[in-house]
Amino acid sequence: MVKNEIDEYYFLIEKLDEIIWAIKGECNDIDCDKYLYRDLLKKRYRPVLEHNFSCLDKLKREKDAIMRILSVRKYRKYRYEKCNVCKKYLDKLNDRNEIVSFTKPLPDRCSQWKGVWVHRNCSSKVKAPEGWKKF
């Protein structure tokens, strides 16, 4: 049961990333005005295509729906974590939170990576463990 929840959570996160990417202007929706002139592109015309308002409402509705689904109780344990600095809860899907990375050199010219979720204003207070470098 837990494995299915994790799979569902990561599928929804992946879909959310795709929608956010589309809202920022890299839409791949076939109904977008950007793709109305596909026949002209086949004929080697070069019209200026812009991400227009035809699909933004649909994308925003989908984003809101996925965010509501991710707010369900069974996904909360994957979405929320405690900040390592201030010990308050943080939302991994919020833009005000980030991952602070550490690397540690290993033999055989490899390196080990470790990441910690913190609030953006707490990120300067994170100290690297001994033997690790802040990335």
C-alpha cells in the first residue's frame, strides 16, 4: 500500500512539474495557439509563434486540481518536512524552500552527494558536516 502511495505521489509531482513548465511558456499542448500553424511549418514558413492564452486557463485549473490532490492526508508525509535549521515545517512544493547540497570526495575519483531541505532564508545558516563541502 505504501509503495502505491509513493508511486502516485511521484507521478503527481512529475505531472505538476510539466504543468508549471508549460505555464512558463514551454507549452506542448496541441490546443495551444502556438501549434495552430503546424501546416505552415511543414511548408517551411517561419511564422512567429507565441504561447498564447488559449491553454493557460486549462493549465491553471489542472495545477490547482493536482495541488488539491497533493494536499490529501496520505501525501502529507511525503510533501512536508521539518527544516533542519529552524525546525518548522516546510512544504517541498513551495518556491520559498530549497535543497542545500553537500559533496564529499571518495576514492576512485567519485563523489558522494547529500541534500537537505531548508527554508530559503535559513539556507545561509546551514553548516556543512565535517568532511563535506557545501555545494
